[in-house]
Amino acid sequence: MAYGESQHDHHGCEIIYLSARGKQRVLKDAANRNLRRLDKLLDVYVVVGRNGIATVGHRYKRIARP
């Protein structure tokens, strides 16, 4: 979540995801070379509501930005 970008869903929640730039920062900061092989596993998102984390998931489509 520290490297993610946020997008409001206009239903009271916030979606936090790793953009291409965020993935690059994660991989740059990764001390372990094995993490670099896990690039596909970084396609994740978190939905945060008023009461905390609502759900997490794996992205298979782009998140539409206005």
C-alpha cells in the first residue's frame, strides 16, 4: 500500500493499486532478486472503505481513471 496509487470509486470507497511506476519502485527497492521474478504477482488491488479494508484481489483488467 505504501507504493500504490489511489482512485475513488464514487461509492464511498478508495481503490489502491500498483501502477507501472509503483511496480518499478517496488522492484527497485527489493533487496531480494527473487522478488524481481514475481512481477505478475504485483497486479493487486485493495479496496478500503470507511471501516477499513473491504477486499483485496488480483487485477486482470485496467482500473479506469477519469
